[in-house]
Amino acid sequence: MIKKTLLLSLCAILINLSFAAEKELGETVLVNVKGLVCDFCAVGLKKTFGKKTPEVHSIDVSLKEQTITLFFVKNETLTDKKIAKLITDNGYTLVSIIRNYDPQKN
Amino acid sequence: MLRIVFILSALLVTAKARPISYAGGWTFMSMNNWESSIAHYHYSPTAFESFGISLENYNESNRYDTNFQFNKLIKRKNTRTSQANLYLKTKAGLAFEGNNEYFNSHLGLAADWETRRYFTSYETALHYSDDLDNGSFHQQARVGIAPYIAEFGDLHTWLMLQVEHHPEEEQDSQQFIVTPLVRLFKGAYLTEFGINSNGNAIINLIIRF
């Protein structure tokens, strides 16, 4: 009985740990830019927002719409000032930042 | 070691691309044209300048150049549909010919304008090597069109036409060189290939890290 309890407890712990390892998504921010016409040159955006900013879970880049969609980790974000600096540091012109963007609605 | 680099470079021919990468990016480029083979590595601390080293071998002479390079984005104009750039390209170092070594320098301006469909660029350069061929002037222009518009992360294809002008060359076939090219890139990898008007095959490779 004790062994079964211990085994079930261990399984529960492992299941909880596996869910915790995958970060939950939080806020989505849409960034409108100018100059995003070259895919090869835009590779840096993935490097900037993927590796250098742990607050960002992932990004989508649209050359057609001239947008960068930032998917933040839950309870994490970057200020508008920080986002603006990262965009201009990559050589693009910032047009606008839209907070709490819903990709499904738009 | 230099010969190994140049042999590798000989497999990859004339790469021309923006001389500055994204902030914090490393780039390897190989340039191998009718007169030289060049291996170029650069680091871009910002999206506005890059520092690098180039190793150059001149095919018709026993000459090797080792240069430090600095490139600067002078001006960029971004619009909703295009980007235009003006770069200053400089390099300086030593040229080795036989047992002799000479100061070597290069100063150039490069400009490009592109949309998702059209591309055009122009580059001009003054090259000086003390006691070797003194100074030389070169210029080059490209136009290109994308047969289809690709999205971010897709395979991009460009059809390009490059025209080079080397006024100091004695033969007409060497003064003006025309090269139709196909450019492909996906992610951090870019390759170009074609055959120029002198019948030389061209394959380019650029990798961004």
C-alpha cells in the first residue's frame, strides 16, 4: 500500500514537472515596422528576440504585413522603450506597438 | 594555411552582399572572381558597422593580401515597401608578393535599394597597393527581380544581372564583365551562381551566425 502511494506520488510529481518545463504563453504584442523587405537581413530579429530576450517565448515575422509579433512568456514583458530600441538596433524603423494583440481576431 | 583558405574560396565564387549584418552577428563570405579569391569574416557589433578580416589571393600573380576591414552604414531609408542603404567600405593591410610586402588599402562606397520584388545596387571602389599596381578603380552594378514573393523563412529566389567595369584592364572582355546570376536564400544561408561573359562559372556563399 505504501509502495503504491509512493509510486503514485512520484508519477504525479513527474507529470507536474513536465508541464512546468514548458513555459506558458502570456501577452502578445504586435510591432509595426518599416524596412522589413529582406528575409536574409531579418534573420537577426530571431536572434535578437529569441536568444537575447528570455521574456519572449517566440516571434512571428511577416514581410507582407511589415510586422513582428512577439509572444511573451506568461507574466513577462518588455517595455515599449525596450522593444523600440531592439527594433531600431536591428536597423528597422518603428511605426507602432500594439499591446494585448489577438492574432485570431485580426 | 592561406592556400587552404584560398582553395576553399576557389570553390565558392564572388559573393556580394550587404557588408554589415544584424547586431551581434558574425558573417562568413567568400568572393572569387576573374582576378582574385577572397575569404572575408566580419562581426557587426551593431546593425550600423562591422569589423572584419579578409584574405585575398590574386589568381594571375603570386600575391596575397591580408586586410582588416571596417564598414559603416552611412544612411538607411526604410519605407513600408522598401529599404535603401549607403555604405562606406574600407580596408587596409599588407600585400605579399614573393619576398616583398607592401601596404594595401581600399576605399569604396556601396548603395542598394530593394523591395520584395526588385533589387538594385551600385558599388565603386578605389584600390591602392604601394609599389605593386599602384591604384585601380572598379565599379559594379546589379539589378534583380524576384520571380515570386516569398514570406519570412521560405526559400527566396532572385534573378540578377551584374555588370562590372574595370577601366584599367587592357582587354575589352576584361573591362566590362556581365554576369547573369540566380540568388537563393533561406534562413541564414545565401548562395548565388551563374556564368559570366568570359565563361567563368560563379558560385557564391554567405552564412550568417
